[in-house]
Amino acid sequence: MLWPLRWRTARSAIKVGDRLYLDGKVDTALRAFRRAADSGSYHGAPAGAWWTATVLREQQDREGARSYYERAIASGHEAWAPRAATDLAGMFEEQGQVAKAAGYYRQAIAYGDRSNPSALWARRAQEKLDALLRRSTD
């Protein structure tokens, strides 16, 4: 299959970023992931946003992570939006912000159509929301 040039470029940036990150070159990896996020590619931009957010979250930059997770969610991409919503909900849950976490879990759950290849993230979000609500009522 011949992928559009923007996706190939974004995909390459993500692969390079992943390799750099595994080598401990966080700043350079972030540049590669941000390049993908800014690519304008239907698949690559939300993927790059998710990768950027994930690294920023690991680096304790919660505001930066939130911004990039929200970019991935706003894309409406059937795979990356529910994944980003689930991860952002988890970040809010860690901070004790139950209402915000529940809201983002619900956004991820909305992608739960069985024809969606990323329904896995909707199911995970449902499990996490159920657990969160059980804990918050105890």
C-alpha cells in the first residue's frame, strides 16, 4: 500500500523519535515526535501528539502532556483520540481530579463501536471508569 507522503514523513519521525527515546535522548526524541504532531497528517499528527504527550508526562510536564493529549483527542482519529483520552483521564485520576478523569474516560468510551479497530481503548476506559467510580463512592 502506498501511504500519502505526509503520513510516511510523520511515521518516519515517530520511528526516529522512538529510537532516540530508547537511547535516552529525550529532547531530540521530543523534537521528532513534535514534528509528526505538526505534520498535518491524518494518522501521523495525532500519533505524534500522543507520543509527545506520553514523553512529557513521563518527564513530569503535566501541562505540556495535557496540551498534546488534547490535540490528539481533538483530531477525532479513531485510534489515537480514545487512547489519548484514556491516558489523559489516567493523568487526572493520579492527581485526584475524579470529575475530569471521568469526563475523559467517557470521551474514550464514545469510540466503543465494534467496527472501530480501537474499541480496545473504549473497553479499557470503561473498566477504568467503573473502578474509579467504585473507589470514589467508597
